[in-house]
Amino acid sequence: MRITIGEFLLTRLAQAGITEVIGVPGDFNLNLLEQIDEFDGIRFVGTCNELNAAYAVDGYARSRGLGALMTTYGVGELSALNGIAGAAAEHVPMISIAGAPPLYATEGRYDLHHTMADGDFTNMLASVGQFTAAAVRITPANAAEEIDRALHTALREKRPVHIQVPSDISHLTIEAPEAPFDPAASIASSDPERLESAVSRVLELFEAAERPALLVDLDADRHGFAAKLQAFAEKTGTRYAQLNSGKAILDERHPLFLGTYNGAASAPGVREAIEEADFLLTTTPRLIEGNSGGFSAKLPREATVDFGDQHVGIHGVDYIGIDVLELLDVLLERAPERAGAAPEPAAEPEPWRADRDAPLTQARLWPRFGRFFREEDVVIAEAGTSNIGLGTQTLPAGVKYINSAIWGSIGYTLPALLGSQLAARERRHILFIGDGSFQLTAQELSTILREDLAPIIVLVNNRGYTIERWILGMRSEYNDVADWDYGALPKVFRPDTSMVSYSARTEGELEEALAAIESSSEGAFLELHLDPEDAPAGLQGFGPMTADFDYGPRGPRNA
């Protein structure tokens, strides 16, 4: 069939499940935006800048499975690059689309705006290509092939891909395949012999094990393993733990849940269960300093069976050519049903009793919010105080937990909230963000309000960068930020907003605010005032450890 390049691209995005393209207009992409306006099933959501757009697409993809970003050449692409790199680090599939200069100008090496004015049109593509699984400038000759290739690559590799669309080609027609895009075709089916060999070996080792355990990381979520792993654990009575970068992927309130494994900083009993397991099933964990107890993790390599997306590693031997989702189905069918070691029932949280006049503290704050969450909530935690404080709270079944555990770019979560809620409007979204992080991307609150979203935003006001204070400069001015009138911002950004602002300095004020928020369907902006030097216990340990690692024995802490 003949179809315009722009319409073909949008059709493929729609068939992959995308209903919003998020980004910033620019002269090289306005032609595509006109085509979006005319396209049934996809709309454009503009953000305040390209970095925020990339963060929003990351959040969208975590809730929808794939997201689409729109920028313009050069200034837009590079402004979004931090967010694209974060999606690459966190294994989030994203289609980054950039309007590019017209093809004739590119081939003629014109000196143009948004370029180095040197006729070089390879540098932007090469820059973004360092952080994507595919990066291509399409032409009428390759558009159909390359668009499909990019989409399949993003879905298969769980990484961003980048497509430059010259501004003079999107309305040209091409001959394109009539068959709809099939996301399932992104993963090849298993080689039958390799699948059977892997299943047989996994079951042989599992059935011989006396101390089996399961350790999940973020790839269990990205590749869709979670439900099948939960079912495997329950059928076989296998205890499981998580890295903090894999929080809440499996049910944290199930009796089989051990807790969070963090090397020497693990909760009691968790380290022994994981490091002394004689069969340890993992999902390709990536152990950085923040989720390994400062590189103190010691996984038993000789007992480890690792599930990647397209391979299984068994005691150091790789079985390739396998769709692990198929392998999990066969394992679920054949695995022995057994109770395993009798797990302790999940502990019921102690009743919360507010000391109404007591000032808010980190030690009391996070356990209170642990009781606020409901099943199927989306909880978004900014790197630093919020993520560390929530890390010790067991979340209800079905909660989706979004954070940037590896990339850790502060300010990520407010735009990610926008994207996630656009992708899953039916779920209650709760964001926890510090004042310093909020100030980096605060303007995206205006887009959240413009889109009539109604999240609960909890802003932790400790007048600066508490995580940095605990690393270095506890009372240094460089860790301070201006103390904004945060509660006034919803009406600044949208005077007719229905979002309600609350402020709490004491436990009694917090209880009143939470009661009002729970009884309302309107959005909420809750500002919490805490002492700048107060921090969760985990952060108090993490800060000095980070300083020792970063600065060494002659560093400023040891003057």
C-alpha cells in the first residue's frame, strides 16, 4: 500500500500501543506534529523542555511498555540526551523521533541553524547513537524497513532507539507493508533443543537443591517475567528477595518474601539465604555500589541460574536462542509442587499512633506512608531521601514502584509522573520528591495540571540536598536551595486548578492532610517540612560510604 512516511510511522506507533507522543515543537518537526493532529488514535503532549519530555516518556514506557519522544534537530536531541541515556541505563524501551533538516540540505552540506554550521550532519546522530540500540536517519528509500527495525529493536532490547526524520520527506508516499506491526514478533521463538536442554538442566539442579532462592532485579519487570516468577515461587515454595533496584516487582507482603538483598547491608537473614543458596535464580542483576552494599555482595556463582531476555546462564554456561518467557511457561508446568521451608507469615505493621504535636522526622515519616499505600498504586520515588526512606517499607501487592536506581538523575520523577499517569490514568499515582530535585524540573507541574491529571505529590522540604549533606558539606551553602512557596505553585501554573495544597510540620498536621487527601478525588500537593540534617538511617550509612569511595583517604572529609 502507498502511505505517507509520517502516517506510516504513526500507524506503527499506534499498533505498538502508543496513544501519546511527548515532546517539544521545533521547526524541523512541525510537519510531523501536523500529521499527528490529523491522525486518529495518537495525540501530541507538549512539555516545557526536551529533558523533561524524555523523563516523561521513560515514565510512560514503564507503565505502558513503550513510549515515544518528539524533539527537533540538535538543540532538542541533545537536550533530551540525559533522559535517553537514563532510559538506556534503566533498560526502558523508548522511540526517540527527531525532526531533522531537509534531506536536500543534509546531502548538500548546508550551514544551518541548530548545527555547528560546518555542514556536518553526522555528529548529532552519532552522539545520540552512543546511548541507543539503534540510531538512523530515514529516507524515502529505507523508511518502511528502518522504522520497523527500530521498533522491533526497542522492544526486543528494552532500550531507546532514535529516528531522525528529515523535514521534507514526512509527507512523501512510500510503498509500505499492509500487515500490521506485531510487537510479539520482536522476540524470536526458542530453538526447541536449546529450550528443552535448558529446562531439563534447570529442573535437575532445582530438584537437587535444599536451599533454593530467587533474587530479582529490574530486568524481571522490563522483560515481563514478574507474574511467572511469582507463580514459580508460590508453586515450588521458593523464598525470594530483591535488589533495591528491583523493588516491589514481586509481592513484598507475601510470606515467601525474604526482604532486600544489599550485600553486607542486607536485612537480617536475607544475606545468608541468598549467598548460601545452593540454587539461586537471578534475572541478570547489575550490582552497582548502591544496590550491593558498597560492592560487598557475594552471589554464589557456582549455584546461580541467570535468566536474561534471550538466554539462560547455568553455572556459567550460556544457553542461547531461548525466549525466557517460553522457558518460564515450561518450568511452571513441570516444576514440582512443594511447600519448601515453612515461611514466616508476613508481619502485620504495627498500628500507627500519631504524636500530634511532634515535629516530622524521617524515622517516623516513612513508616506512616507505608500504611498509606493501596494495592495497584503507582509509587514514584526520587533518588536520595525518598527512595531510601521508602526502601524499607513493604508495599502492597500490585504496587508499581518507579525510581531511577541506576542512572539516578535528580529531577527525573516529576516528569516521569506525568508520563506514567498519561499511560495509566486509571491508577492512583503518588510521587515523593525532595525540594532540591523538584526545583530542577518544577515547570512540568504545569503540564500535569494542564492534562487534568490528579496525582498526589509529596514534597519533602528539607531546604536543600540532604543526600549530598550526608556525603559532604553538611552545613555548606552549596547544598542549600531557595525555599520556595511550594504550595502556591499549583495555582501559579493553573489558576483554576482543582489540585489542593497541604502543608505539614507535625504528625498531627500530617494526619489531617492524609485524611483529607484520602477522602478526595482531586489532586494533592503535600509539602512536608523536615530538619535539613535529618535523614533515613539507610542514608546516614550511605553518605559516609559514598564519601570514602569517591574521595579516598586524602579527601576533604579526612583533612
